[in-house]
Amino acid sequence: MRAPLPPDLFDPACPSSATPFQIGDKWAGMVLTCLRDGAPRRFTELRVPMRRVSSKVLAETLRALERDGMITRAAYDELPPRVEYAITDLGRTLFPAMDACRAWAAEHLPAVESARAAYASRTS
């Protein structure tokens, strides 16, 4: 019996290849940040801080995060209907990586902005 092959991020058939892209999606990171305190949020409560995202993209992001086990969706049989989203224990495990990325961005933002300006001056 052969040992299972390790995940291959470059193989489109490998389930692990989609995970980093979902986690790295800018809207997914914002949703998780909005849910970070553990309080459930309604769709409209997520839209307020994420005012640049369309309703369609937010709904798709929420579905993808729910599918991957990062958040839960609770629908209540009320009038008007109420749906709340909350972060899961699995979703919380992403915070150290997100915090590291945020710290890296804060530290290296001047270098990134300088590289962008240099690129823009070369290509214009």
C-alpha cells in the first residue's frame, strides 16, 4: 500500500489547491474580521463595514465560507426572515495567519507603494 501523496497546490485536481485562494480572497478576510469578536451578524450588518462589496459578491463569499466550515449560517423562521452568520472554531484558526499578513503589510507598505510608483512610471 502506497502512502498518500502530499497536497499539491499546483494540481487543480487537488482539493488543497483551492483553499489558499479562498482564504486569501479579500472579501473572505473582511467577513472573518467582521465576525472575529464571536457575535453573530446579519447580512446587512456585514455590508455596513464592507460597503464596497456588492450584495451578490458578499452572498457568494458567505456561501463559500460556510461551505468550507469557516462560518455558520442560522436561519430563523420569523417574519421578516432573519439569518445570522457566525465564525466557527475552524474559522478562528485563521486569525494567526491573518494577523501575520496584516503585520507584514503594515511593515512593508512603504516598499510596496514605492514599487508600484516605480512600475507606474516605467509603464506610462
